[in-house]
Amino acid sequence: YFGDAHGNPFFYPWHREFLANLEKELQAYDPDIALPYWDSTKDQSTATLPWTDDFMGGTGNPVSGPFNPWGIARALGVSGSLPSAAAIDDDRDETPYEDHWPPAESAHGSPHVWVGGNMVTARSPEDPVFFLHHCFVDKWWSDWQHAHPAEDEYQGSGARSPGSAMPPWATTPNDVLDSLSVDYIYDTDPARVSTNTTELKFIDIPEGEITVRGVTFDVVTCQSLSFNVTAGPGADFDTPFGTSISVDPGDGAVAGEAILWISYQGTNDGDTATGSVTIECPQTGDEWTIPITANTIARPTVGVALVLDKSGSMETDIGDGRTRNQLLVSAANVFANVIQDENGLGIAAFDHDAVKVMDIEEAGPPLSEMAFGTGRAAAVGHIGAHTPNPNGFTSIGDGVIEGDALMTAAASDFDETAMIVFTDGKENRAEYIADVDHLIGDRVFAIGLGTASDLNAAALAELCNNTGGELLLTDTIDPVDDEYKLAKYYLQVLAGITNVDIVTDPEDYIKPGDTHRIEFDLNETDVSHDVVLLSEAANVVRMVLETPQGDIIDPAFASGAIGVRYVPGPNFSYYRVSLPVVGPGGDAAREGTWAAILTVDDRHWKKWLAGQFDPDVHVDGLPSALIHGARYNLSVYALSNLRLRALLRQNSYEPGADLTIRAVLTEYGLPPAGNADTVAHLTRPDGTNAAVSMNEVEPGVFEATVPATLNGVYTARVIATGTTARHRPFTREHTVTGAVWRGGDDPWPTSDDDRDGDRGKDAACLCELFRCLLHPEHGRLHEVAKEWGLDLDYVRRCLARWCKCKGVTPRATIQPTAVAADLADLIRNEPKLGSAITAIVSALRDGT
């Protein structure tokens, strides 16, 4: 192809494509390789670079150095001469292109002759120095293009036209006019800087929330560049990551974006703001002025539908005299008291049917304040009165239908709606989750109280998947170790619903004479924070806050301060603090190390301790309290622009599944500008623990996959630590759960299963019942049930086997006197069962 590459306008573009082909072949072996150029106007010695034996080698036939085995010949400096810089400059001044390339091609020939050997033949590319020389020649064209930006970069006609293919490729001159099209630039090329940002708009920013927008520059450079704010952005705006950014290519080149960030914090609903920012790049002399506009809206409100299980199994004792329902009431009560004033609460309850308990109403102020919220008061009252139905089965689908109706009715009153479904058992009555999946749209959260075998976690997960919600499973409740697990789950769900982040979440005991100081870091990204104390002895454990300046925020100060609220309750207390806050000492407090300081009020300690003798309060509480003190959990939540969101996905619900934990960390909606590290603290079903490091798979996104080989619930407490863009330390937490059990991948029940009595599970269950009733050991149905006296214990065992086959979780306790009523309920709910039993009894009576 010598004739295609020489003596015509293809000279420059043909060799550019040839160079690019070799460079990409080399980069397949080492992506950091780049072809260098040999500046033959400067490096004209035969004994120095590039002719050293550790690089190109020197004169010889064959040459010395690493290419000696190739059989290449050279005779450096024997003939010809190398070009001068002045001659190359003269060629660069020639315009147009058709007048530039011929003298350039002529000048390029002399180094071929000077090197000698292979380089003076048509087989010159056999000598690797050919490519170093032609990189320099290609640079001549690049320099000419930059020196004459108004000129046509290539001129040719006929078979050499800009769109003609250059043999042996389909590549045309137009394809390679810009060296960037083949992924390189030269070290002397001027920086290329442009921006498509013509204005910054902060549209509908919620009150108190900080949002960032970027002035984005497209940069191609081998030089270090800086972008500096020289004016603006105005009093209503800020530069959260500083007023200057730099681009440092190091030894290479940069082709990408440089972003200078501007922020706006929402003020009051209806406010607007305008400004501008002027940015310069001193290395290029460019300057840009970008106008800015913003407006503030009220913080979005959320109407929450609590959908609460009231099936008979909620009466099960957790092991310390309290029932599952009492745990639910205590935890849901905390949720109802802590939810922010402007958000709403509604309640539905379900067993095998569902009922609306209360419509979603705005919560309003806490109950401890004079003008308390009627919505909050109503919700607390209904939660306290939540009572299981001893004969109730579990129809989660019915509960979802009722919860959806609550959300639909409240849709016009709140900006968003969400549902929290609480249950402790498997579905065993229509409607099922599978029947109502068309209703699952808004954020749905689910809390499952029980073990993996108690709950169909796969169906519960389906409630939450792809809605922005999550599923949290408790596993077996330990009365000591899991005292506050359910309440913490409710608070984490509240955090997820209201876009609040968990900063820290420790748990401990405290007794008279102890002082517990729990430190936590807040930073410039935080708008407000809540410090929530959970304890049965909430009126005994006294909590105050200490600001980074050393000021103490206590209930007395909070009662008259702006931006601080203290709320006490029977099993909780909390501070809600807007940032910055002016402390008692007059100093504004925001970022830095805060502390929650806990002590025990001696006046109330003995009174509370005496209550532990009362079995109605806490059966096993006294010994523990005497030794350890009062148990508590302290949770710190921040409304923040630094957010951690974690989720757990699993590829199966059978043992052997892979659990993938994924965490997304953002600062002002972007990957964190500072350092970050994320660890998942995993608790397995057998109680063993592991700290699993999470890999950053992309900026701000961390993942880890763990095998689930044991039956049961897996809990992972994801903790992210690091520094913000302004080098302030932070922590964030989020708990996720998963579960596996034998049969976990079995199909979920649907209403079709209930209606289809002639095949499938119903038929098998009825057969199991008939075998039980007609078992030989039973004789002639115990001589017609001892002349209709009936052996109720045996009937109960039969019913238990039938329930097990149907997938119904039997109640933990059942009185013999209730069996007849239970049987009657079952017959009413299963007409075919009633018909079968009638036929059996008739046959026995007739002696057949």
C-alpha cells in the first residue's frame, strides 16, 4: 500500500490510521502503552536516545539492542540529514492543506534516509523506529490544524476525497481528522475546554434541604488546568466543595468532565432566589458567567397506612409473659409518637378479614404538648386497643387491600403515601399477596415477626420489591437481647419513609451512679437530627445533649428554644433539633462531635424497680435490673444530604442461596467526594457473626455477596464510615434482612388454591383428613365416638394434621372445650370439608 500512503493527500490520514492500529494492538497487551514520538529536530545524536541498547538499539546489520533478533539493519547518520525546527515551522505556515502536505511529505523523507537500512525501503515499518518517526510527522499535521483552525483540515478529490476509503481499510480521511477520534492527543496540543451549562435551575427544593447543581466543563488536556469562581454565586447559594477545582493529567492526558458545584438550601415555602456565578480558567483565558434561579416548596408530606396483624397467633407468649401483640403495640406506639407533625397516620387491621380502623390523618404536635395532634392521639389510642382475634387466620392480601384504600383516600392530602404491613404468620386465607400484586405501587414496607418457617418471606419480599420499601424480619424474639428490635425496625422504616438516615444505634444497660456518654458526628450535610431513647424506664433514664461547643441542651432549655423540641413518653423520649441551633451559651452548633449523655434519676429508680415485681409489668425484669440496671437503646437520625440506602436481594429462598447486600452512599445526590468504607456486620441464624467488607463496584455503590447455607433469618447491619467533601467525619447505618428455609421457592398460595378443591393441595388435605378419621386404631370411630361422646383429643390431632397440610400455623394453645367451636369454624370456611364429614358420619351411623 506504499502508493496509497505516499505522493497524494492521503499521506497524513493514512499514516494516522496506521499508527492508531499499532497502538491499539499494543494496548491489548498493556492498556497503559502509548506510542512516543521522536522529535528528530532535537534528538540528532547517534549515541543517545532513542538509539541506546535499552531502547531502539543503534547502528548495525543486525542492529544492537533488543531488536537484534529481528534482523533489522541501520546506518545511523551515514546518509541524509535530520530536519531543523525552522524548516518544520516553515512547512507549518503553509496554507491551505493542499499546499502544506507536499513539502511536509518531502521533509519526512530525510530521517528515513538518515536512519538507513530498512528505513530507506518500502519495508521501513519493519523497524520500530518507523512508528516513532511517523508519530512526529503526525504531530506536524496536528500542530498545523491547531495553527489554522479556519482552514479545511484535509483537501482531496476523486478517489482521494475526504469521504474516500483509504486502502486497505474502510477508514476515510474524515474519520481521522481529529486525533481524539483515535484516542490520543499530543503533549503540546492546546487544552480544549467547553461547557454546555448555560444556566443553573434549582426547581422545587424542599424546605431545609440542600441540593447541588454543577457547572460542567468538557475538558481535553495534557496540561494542568484550574477553574476558579471569581464572582458570585450570591448570598442564597454556596459552593459546598470549594470555589476552585483543578484538573491534573499527571504524565498523561485527560478527556472528561470537570464540575464546579453550586448548592442551594430550601428556605421557606414560596421563597425564590436568583444569582450568578462567574468562573475562569486562567490557563486558557476562558471565562463563563452562569445565571442561577431557585425556589423553595414545603417539605413533601407522607401519609402512612399501618396494616396490623390481629390473627390468633399474635397472642403467643414471647417467653417473658408478654405476647407478640404487646410487642407490636409497644413498637407501633413509638412510631406513632415519633413521626413528624406534618405527616399522616392511618390504621387497618386484618386476620382472615380486614377492617379500616382509622383514616390517614395528619399527626400534628406530640401528645406531650398542650396543642397535641388529634391524628396522633387517635392513632396512639387505636394502637393501644389493638386486640387479636383468638380464632383469626391470616389474610395479608385483605390487609393490603384495606391499606391501599386508606392511601387512595389520602392521596390528595399528602404528597406521598406509604404502607407498613406487620404480620407474624404465613398467609392461610384469601386474599393472598399474589392476588393483590396489582395494588402494590407506592412504597411498601413489611415487618415479619417470627422465624423463617413462621413467615413466607418470599411473598413478603414481593410486597416491597421495586417500591422503594423494604422487608425486615425479626427471627425468634429473645426477650433480653431483642428487647427493642421491633421498635428499631419501625424507626428504620420511619427513616426510610421520611428520607432520614441512621447515624448510630447503640444498646446498653445503665444503673444509678453510671453516666453514659454516646458521641456521634454531624457534618455540614445535616439539616436536622433526632436523638431517640427507647427504654421501659424512659422516665428513669435522663437524657441531655451536648453540642460540639460544650453547651448542654436539656428539657428545660428545649421548652423555650427555637429549633429544639424535647418529647417524653412512657417507653421513649427524644430530642428533635434543627441545625444550626443556638445553644444555651449563645454559640451556633452544627457540625462536629455531639454527645447524648445518659444518667439515672435516683428519685424514680426505686419506684420503677418496685414495678418489676409486678408480673403484669415484666416477669423476668427484676433480676436483670438489679444486676445490670435499665436497658435502653439510643438511635440518632439525621435529615441529611449524606444518605445511605441498603438493600438485600437473594437468588433463592432455599438453603444455599446467595444473599447480595448492596449499599448506595450519596452526598448531595452524588457519589461521596470524600473517603468512604462500608462493612456489613452479618448475623447468621445460628448466632455466629462476621464482618463482611463491601467492595465499591462503582462510585458510591458497595456490594458483598454471602452464602446462606443455614435455615433461618440473616441480619446484616450495614455501617458506612468516612469523610465528607469538606473532610468532616460521618457514620451511617442501615439494617437489612434475608431468610432461607426448605420449601422457600415453592409457589405462593393464591385464591385459586382455595377455590380449586378437586386437585392440588385441597384434595391432598382432604385425603389426609379422611385417613386420620378412618385410621384402624380408631376402630369403628370409637364405637361411633362412644355413642356420640366423641374423643375430642383425637379430633384435635386430626385437625392439626389437616391444618399442617393446608399450610396453616396452628395456635400454640387450644382448649379442648374449644375444639367443637374450632371444627364448626373450619366447616363454615371449608364447605367441602363439612360435606365430607357429614358423609363419613352418615356411613358410620348406617354401619357401612
